Amino acid sequence: MPVTQFEEIRKEFDQWLKEAQEKELEYAEAMSLATASKSGMPSVRIVLLKALDDRGFVFYTNLTSRKGLELAENPNAALCFHWKSLNKQIRVEGSISAVADDEADEYFASRPRASRIGAWASKQSQRMKDRFEFDKRVAKYTAKFNFGDVPRPDFWSGFRLKPNRIEFWHEKKFRLHDRNIYFADGDAWRKEQTYP
Ligand SMILES: Cc1cc2nc3c(=O)[nH]c(=O)nc-3n(C[C@H](O)[C@H](O)[C@H](O)COP(=O)(O)O)c2cc1C
């Protein structure tokens, strides 16, 4: 059975993402993120991939959102990229850990000021009375930070998914698609193919 290193898989991923960035209208880095509660009830939503290194796939969010709470009680997740312009899909499964504070600080500082204020104002996934309630919170934090720095809220940070399974799916004619799957096997990765 062929054995490979994660670096090679990452290069393949980067190549597909690059193709997608050239072809997709926007958000080539958008991925479905599936989480599950402790009881096993799944939920899924789109987030943006913000980094990929030899430790895994990074995204950022509000830690008290539904996904944040589910990841706190069940640190396993799956990602799915689908690029319509390429007829390609990549699926990733693995375990979740928190990104380091300095890494999250650095990314947060790179965001536009209005997005940083939005992070403070949004009680993501909590019920709100009406849009005005949110607008008032945006105004409140805009006034609070005035012209000063907007620091990262402690309820907003990143997660890193360390993959143990990555599948590259490429559409072929008559649904005779290619499916190449890599499984983590210690430090090495095993490659298999499956029927479409
Ligand atoms: C293209 C796109 C990108 C998004 N990126 C993010 C993101 O990076 N982080 C995030 O928290 N929510 C992002 N969202 C919003 C989420 O899909 C979701 O509505 C929100 O995070 C609340 O999810 P939850 O209640 O399951 O926690 C994005 C939505 C779209 C459509």
C-alpha cells in the first residue's frame, strides 16, 4: 500500500485550492464545517479556512456560538470543500484543538476594524430581539474603542483541525469519479482508492 507524508498531501490540497481561487467567483476558502454535540446530533455550516500548515486546518469563530460549544464538548469535526467550477471536492476529518492566543491575536489584528468591532458586538448564535438590538451593540463598541486599538475578545478565537482522513474527489464522466483517500498512520499516510 503506498505510503506518503502529509507535506505531499498538503501540496496536492494547495494545488486544488489555487485552481479554485483562480476559477471561483469568491470564497474559494469556504468550507462546510460539521460538528456534533456530545449526544451525537450533527450540525453543519460554512466557515473560512484561514491557515493550513503541518499541524492542520485553521478557522476562527465565536467560542460561545453553537459550533464553539459543540467543539468544546466533542472535539471532533469534519470539513468539506466543494468547488463547482472545478467539479472537485475535498473531505477532511480529524480532531480539534484551540489555536494559541498569540496566533489568534495576530489573525484578529489583521481583520478590518469594522469586523473586529463586529466580533465584540455579535453574541453569535444567541437569540436577539431585533436587528436594532445588534445595531445598538455595534454602536456601543464603536464608541467604546473610539480611535484606540480593538483587542481580540476572549470569547473569539480559532480552532485547528488535525486531520486523520483526507479525501480528494474529482468528477469524471458518467459518474465514474476518482476518489483518492489518505489515512493517517502514525507519522506516515496510507493512500487508498475507493469506488465512486
Ligand atoms: C461564505 C461564508 C463564510 C463564513 N465564514 C465564517 C467564519 O469563518 N467563521 C464563523 O464563525 N462564521 C462564518 N460564517 C457564518 C457561519 O456559516 C454561521 O452562520 C455562524 O458561524 C453561526 O454558526 P453556528 O450557530 O453553527 O455556530 C460564514 C458564512 C458564509 C456563508
